[in-house]
Amino acid sequence: MSDQPRIAVTRAELAAARAALDLGAPPGPVVLVPTMGALHAGHERLLRAARTLAGPRGSVVVSIFVNPLQFGPAEDLDRYPRTLDQDVALCAREGVRLVFAPSAAEMYPGGKPEVTVDPGPAGQVLEGEFRPGFFGGVLTVVLKLLHLTRPAIAVFGQKDAQQLALVRRMVTDLNLDVVIEPVPTARDADGLATSSRNRYLSAADRAVALALPRALRAGQARAAEGEGAVLAAARDVLRAEPALAVDYVAVVDPGTFGPAGPGPALLVAAARAGGTRLIDNMPVVLPAQGAGAQDAATGGPAGDAAHH
Ligand code: AMP
């Protein structure tokens, strides 16, 4: 699998290359992996999952686009890492057929779009609360990429769990003809979820950042005792690392990002280490109501950040 992928920079090039993918007899599924580039082990997992889903006749298409619409005015749009040559080399190794790497002008030919996707209430909490406008920007670009590449399947990482939930909701609410496939979070050996932004971390920042997955694991270990115990355990670990600035810790329903009931839920958190913002999550299975001892004791709400 070392054939070079075709690289499309304009929408016209993409349209021609996309049409060529349908020429097989019969053509296999097109599987899209949307990314912002600076590809790492997490993306590699997505590419491998996509290759398997595409099957021998199908094709994997990767988009690489740092979407200005999802960055706030004080965020890192200008310094976000851009490593296109290495990204294309990784795509070649992973059997990707087509890379779409447009400019902002190519993606937004009318300038900043006036018509955008409204992510609804689940887009306003947690990440949406700390990054106003973020999910509107994400869903708008994802919808555009789906229209441009017309995949049968699109692959998303569970690392960005709220994004995954909102993309699925958009597919349902807007009747999009695409199957969304989730891929588990890739972690480095020390437990930190891989991220393009990890390269901003100094060694000292990284040591601080490790409290995030440690806190999630500590919370996860107490799941059988209920949500209160999960949150208390996670917060204890975070408190022991004061250099980590915590934005939120919460237990949420994985589909709605509202309050979690008994059964599968997500422990989600976001924090900043040395100016770099990190998000992470781990699954928990909560006991039936009243079964968790700590829950009965605290009876409190789900997390630090309110979800309405
Ligand atoms: P990004 O380039 O950061 O926008 O991410 C592109 C895709 O890769 C998204 O679906 C992310 O959820 C996914 N992704 C990023 N980091 C990881 C990771 N550590 N494990 C699994 N998927 C990831």
C-alpha cells in the first residue's frame, strides 16, 4: 500500500478525482476521514478503520483542512501545526486514494458563510460553552465536506466525543445519507490521548497534562458506586495537580450530552496545561438509580459545567 494518493486542492480537482472513484465495476464504498492535518497515531487509527470499512473495492478519502470557522478569535488558528508533506506520506502508507487539502478561499468561496448549521442545545454545553461558535463551525464544515466528497461512510474519533454525538445528531436531523463510524481513542504509552496540539506541550506541561487521563481512569474505577463517586474521584486527582487549569469535568449521556441515566455514560473533561487546551473522555457504566452509595450521599448534579 505505498501508491501515492491523488491530491486535490480545488473543488474542481476534487470533483474529477471523486468521479474517478466510482469507475470500479462495481464500485466499492467511499469512506471519508475529515481531519485538520498534523496527523498522528489517532488519525492513523481512523485511516486503518476506514481502509477496513472501504474493503478491497472501496476507497479512503482524507480531508485536511484547518477550518477557520471553528476557531475563536483568541484561539490558535495561525499557529495550528501544518505538516502536509508528512501527512500525505502517512496517507500513502495507509492506502488512502485521495487527499482533499483545500485553501480557506476554496472551502468558503463566498467568504465567511452566512448560512451555517445550528448545533442545537447539545452544542452549547461543555466544549460549546468554553468555545462559543465551535460546533456551528465544525458541523458546517463537516456538512460541506460530506456534500463535496459524497462518502457512504464517514469516520470520527471518540476522543472528540461531543463532536461525534453532534455529527450523528446532524445526520439524523438533516437526513444525511451517510453512516457515521466511531473509532476508539488512541493514547501514547504514558496515557495521554494523542492530539495535534500535544506538540505544543513542554516536558513539564506534559507531566501536568497526564493528570487528565489519570483523573478519568480514577473516576472510571468508581463507576459501580455511581456518578457522585466517579466525579469525586476524578476531581481528587485533578486537585492534586494545581498547575492543570480545569475547564470542566462531567458525566453525560453519550448521545445527548445531557444528564446521564443508569447504564453507559461518558466521563468527559477539558483542561489547560501551560496554555495548551486538552480534552479527553472515558466510558463509564452507571448502576441503576439508588444502587450507587455515593450518589445517594451527594445527590448532586452531574458536573461542574451545567448542562441544561
Ligand atoms: P482533528 O484533526 O484533530 O480535527 O481530528 C480529526 C479526527 O481524528 C476527528 O474525528 C478526531 O476525533 C480524530 N482523533 C483525533 N485525535 C484522536 C485520538 N487520539 N484517537 C482517536 N481519534 C482521534
